[in-house]
Amino acid sequence: MPLDKMRDLLKASLGRTLQSLPAEDRLAMAWPVVCGRAMAEHGAIIGYADGIARVQVTGGAWRQQFQAMQNQLASELTRVAGVNVTAIHWEFKRNDKA
């Protein structure tokens, strides 16, 4: 099986597994799968309401990187977590500067 198909299969399986969790927890569990482990270390889902996921980032450079991928991340979070993400709000961790 090609790697892309295996990845899609695993993402779908994760989505089914997460269905019993609250939306915020589903998004938090899907986050490293959606953006990759290395990027996930620089951002974390900290909230969700009314279609807006709140992501805490480690600094301005990482916020720019995540913002450049915002539409893709929102789409993949929706697909993998099964939670409708229409927007992402980026927040800095305390003591971090832009």
C-alpha cells in the first residue's frame, strides 16, 4: 500500500477513535497528526468554540509558519478530528514575544 493511502487510512481510523471525546480533546489529539510532530511541539490546541480553534504558539516565527498553513490545518483538523474548524485563533504562550 502506498504511503499516502496508509496515512489517510490511519487518519480516518484516528477520527473514528476520537468520536466519543469532547471537541477540544479531539482537536488536541489530532493536532500532532495534522501538522506533524516537529511543528506540533511549537503549538497546542487550548480551546474550541463556535468553529474557532485556539492554538497557543511558542513565538512569532512559529505563528507566521502556522498562519501560512491555516487553511490546510483547519481543513485537516476538521477531517481528522471530525470537528468543524472554520478558523484558527493564534495566541502566544505567556512570556513569549512576537
